Amino acid sequence: MSIATLEHLYVENHAWLCLWLRRRLDCGEEAADLAHDTFLRVLRKPDDLPAVREPRAYLTTVARGLLNDHWRRRSLEKAWLETLAALPEDFDASPERLLVLQQTLHQLDIMLAGLAAKAREVFVLSQLEGLTYVEIATRMKLSDRTVKRYMAQGFELCLALID
């Protein structure tokens, strides 16, 4: 990939990508940040660019992945704030302890991102909410076998990350 190719891609599509992201985020600053991140990701995979026939479709695909990450992080932050608000008043909430808890939650989120959406939900319902496999199967309208398979995927991922 040449600098001229990337420059052309940027000049021709940056404003369009910002507008596309702004419609989804309803925030110009976040849209600009994600557009920037999109082009950074394109820079990290220079071998992909020469094969791109539809630049806007390619940029949309990259941006959509970043947008999904953004929404997941926002959901995680909301859950974190709700958790903090629900803590008992006598909970030792030193800044160091809160930081460790937040980092652990972030690492868990990264780990779970390696699972498909349904497998991730099954794993969270089991491990964080304490539901039984039967309860999960009923709630998610899945077979017991599927729940077990998703749980196995989650545990395999945990073991792989531990190694």
C-alpha cells in the first residue's frame, strides 16, 4: 500500500465516514474518533487495501466492528456504574480496589469478546448470574445440549487464556 493510496482513500471517504458514524452515534466527537480509529485499523493491515474494490463497503465493515466495540464498552461502563451504586455503604471502595475491580471486569470483557454472542450470553448467565443450564436453556429457548456446548466453548477460552 502506498501513502498516496491511503491518502486518496482518506480524502475521498473521511467526511462520508464521519457522517455515517454520526448518524449511528448521534455525537460528532465520537464519530470523528471512530473514523480516526477506522483509518488507523486500515493502516495496520496494509496488505488488504490493494484488494479493496469498494472502499466505502470496506470502511463500513471496519467501522462497524469498532462501533460494536464502542457499544460493548459503553454497556460495560453502564454496568460498572450500576454495580458501584449498588454496593453497600460500608464497602471498602478505595480507589486502588475499585481500579482492580474495573481492570478485572475489562479483562473479562476482552475474554468474552472471543465468544459468539449467544455463547457469551450463556456463559455470563451461568458464571455471573448463577443460573443452571436448564434455566439458561429455558430463558434463551435453547436445548440443554446447546447450552452445554456454549459453556464448553467458554471454559475452553478461559483455559486457553490462562495458558
